Amino acid sequence: MASFLVGLIGAGIGPSLSPPLHEQEAAHHGLHYVYRLLDTDRLGLDVGELVRTARRFGFDGLNITHPCKQSVIPHLDELSPDARMLGAVNTVVFDGDRSVGHNTDWTGFAESFARALPDAPTHRIVQLGAGGAGAAVAHALLTLGADLITVVDADPARARALAGELAGRFGGQRARHAAPAELPALLAGADGLMHATPTGMAHHPGLPLPAELLHPGLWVADIVYRPLETELLRHARALGCRTLDGGGMVVFQAVHAFRLFTGREPDAERMLAHLTDLVAV
């Protein structure tokens, strides 16, 4: 029986459903597959120390989550073209003596969005969050054909940097940055709100913006999946907004990561059903 040891590095990751999601799919393939949580807060180690330790202990690969998707890069030997382009890594594969960083977030989100909101208007999108996940979902939306994404972040320099990178890849008319104070005017004329910050996660409860800025003309997408219904999505649904939770993204990025770790072809529909069962518990 083939055996795999993988893990997840991040902060406050106790509620993560990645271990059972991966392990249940592996069982269908007849694999001995162990998935461990490597929480930077609980272990008191930084991402570089954890990557080096995982390599020494024979891990086959790692998933990387908040807040380590960008800070992990200096500790890797190589990046895939997607990871290099996005400046963010969510999957690391140990290939012999080399650690190779990949990004399956953007393809995971693209599949989730196209599946759940195939006809959603994407002329003007406001995105909250310019970190590693923000880079991935903005790239996905522009790849899917969005006309303009305006990036807003609590750190203006980070928003400016991401907008500049997106403009360099997709053209200066398709990405810009703005300050949080501009959100009322931006959202009043927007088709969609893309939320890509940790707010709403189990360890970061609350809303990422004033609830009164939401309106029924918006679709609202959230990358958070634990809980699946965040406070943001709950408010949006109450207003009649079309919404997309983070469940699809986490499953489709896991599909791609599982393939990288094992070389086996996972069943996306089965993994979506696994997630539904897991969040119901």
C-alpha cells in the first residue's frame, strides 16, 4: 500500500477540515495517507522552521494557509510558474532534496466561481484583501473575464502592489487600488464583492466592512469556509444577494493539491460531498 505523510502550515488552523477531506479521498484510492496540522501559534515555530522540519521527518508535501502563503517563499528551492507569477504558495511538494512551491488556490477558486455563479456580472468587482489568497482570487476573476477589479486592503501599500501586478499581467484598465474610505462609493456601483481576508474565520469573527454597504445588486463571494456561512454571507443572503461560500474553493484547491502529492486523480464530486458531510457534523 502506498503511503503519504502531508500537513498544513498556518496559524489558528485547529478547525481546518483539510485532514479529513484529504484522508477520506485517499481511502477511496487505497492509500495510507496521514495529514497533520502544523500550527505556528501552537508550536511556536515559524514557517521556515516547519518546512525544514517536515522535510527532515519525511513529509511528502505541505499545504500552506494564512498567514504563511507569501512568507514561505524564501524557504523553498523552486516555484511553479503559477506560484512565481502570483507571489504566493499554498502547496509544497518535496521532490527528492528539493521543495517546490505551487499555487492551486487560483485554479480552485476559478472552478468554484464558474460552477456556482456562471452568469454573474463581472464588469466592476471590489475585492477586500491583497494577501496571498487575494492575489489568487483576483487573478482567477480576471482570467475568467472580469473587466475591472478594485483592490482594497488595510495596508495601502499592499493593495497598490497587488493592483500593479495585476495591471502588469492583464492591462492597466483592469486593475486598480483604493482606500477603505472609498468603499461606499465603490460598492454602490459594483457588480460583486470579493472577500479575501481572514475576517469571519473561527479565530477572526466579525464583518470585514460595515453591513450597510451591502445591497441586493451585489453578488458576494467569500474565501472563508470555516464556518461555511460567515457573518458577511449571512448578511448578504438576508438582503437577497447571490453568494458564494469558500467551500468550493477549498475543495477544488485540495483536488489539485492531492494530485500533486500522490499522482492519483481525485474525484472532485466525491470530495465536494465529503465537505458537505464534514460541515454538517
